[in-house]
Amino acid sequence: MSYGSNILKIEQILRIEFQNKEVLLEAITHSSMANEKPNISHNERLEFLGDTVIDFIIAKYLYQTFSDFSEGDMTFHRSQLVKGETLAEISKSLNLDDYILLGHGEEKSGGRSKKSNLAGLFEAIVGAVFVDQGLDQTENVVLEIFNSKLKGIDHFKSQHPKTELQIYSQANLGDLPEYQLISKNGPDHSPVFEVQLTLSDGKLIVGKGKSKSLAENDAAEKMLLSINHDSID
């Protein structure tokens, strides 16, 4: 498949036509491909930009749509919507994984299905839309793609995971959950933090996120799901 065909397919998926096709080509080019073909640019700069643009668009939507949400509510819902797992899922649902340009080694190692690659691909494509089309068009594209997830937001959810888990732990175990940072990986512009959450009854779980705070939220959410599952059983 030619690069031009990849670009055309993505334009059809997004339902926009790029003025500068090169910026979209850059967005779908993984660093492993650029390492093999030094004359082309990879997508990490656009990934950085797209990450920030998505954060802004979702934050603005939450602020304007849910006037009863506190800062904590908005932070919780934004973190769920923009976390890597969600962005990777979106890439997969749009079949964007079919069009990412990978080096031979990354292709052979299953790079087309790696969540980090898929999330980064979506962020880079959004970054490319922003560069080529401006903020208003980018907002239209992002909100249309996120539409079903935005409609699924629980209007009445007022507790975010760390608060809910703290209440549970104090009431049932008599003390607070403990969070410990165990690793920080990835490039400086897109780090992945891992945090271990431990309860005094011995339960432990690991959460991941783009910041220590988001990793702690992820761990708390997973722990709550585990506790609810155990109570059902």
C-alpha cells in the first residue's frame, strides 16, 4: 500500500481533506520507520501537540457541559477519556492501526497492536489536524470521535476513585490506602508512571498514567473494581 493511499484512507475516516499532506504523513510515521529511512520525520512532536490539544478540548467540553461538576469531577472524567487505553481503543475502532508506518523490527514485534503506539498515533493525528486545520475544526473532529464516550458520562458521579477508596478503607480497614511510585518510563514528552497501591488487608494493585496523580487514580479505580467484584462473588 502506498503512503498516498494511507493518507487518503485517514482523510476519509476523519472526513476532512488536508491542505498539507506531509503533516499527516508525519503523524502516521512511527520513530522506528524514521530510523530506517532518515529522510522522513516521525510523529513524536505531533504526538506531544495532539496530547495537549485533546486535553484542552475534553476539558473545555466538560466545563461547558456539566456546570455541576467540581474540579475533581472534571479531572476524573478527563483522565478517563484521555488515558492511553482509551486513545488506543479509539485508534483500533477507527482502524487507524492499518495505516501506521512502522519499521521492520517494530512490525515484527507486534508494534501495530501495542497500546502505546496506537495511543500515540491518535494523538499525532489530532496534532496534525490542529496544525493543518486549526482549533475549531480539530474540536469538531475530536468531539465527533468521542461522542459515544461523552454521552456515557455519569452526570451524577461526584466521587473520584481516590476519594471513594479512601472512604472505603477508613470505614472497613481503619486506615488509609498507601501509594508508592515504582517506575517512570517513556520519553520526556510522554512519560508513563506506574504506582503501586496497597491496602492494609494485603490487597495490592498497580496503576498507570501520564502523571503520578493519574496513575494513582487508575490504581484506585482498579482496586474499587476488584473490591466490588469480590463483594458480588
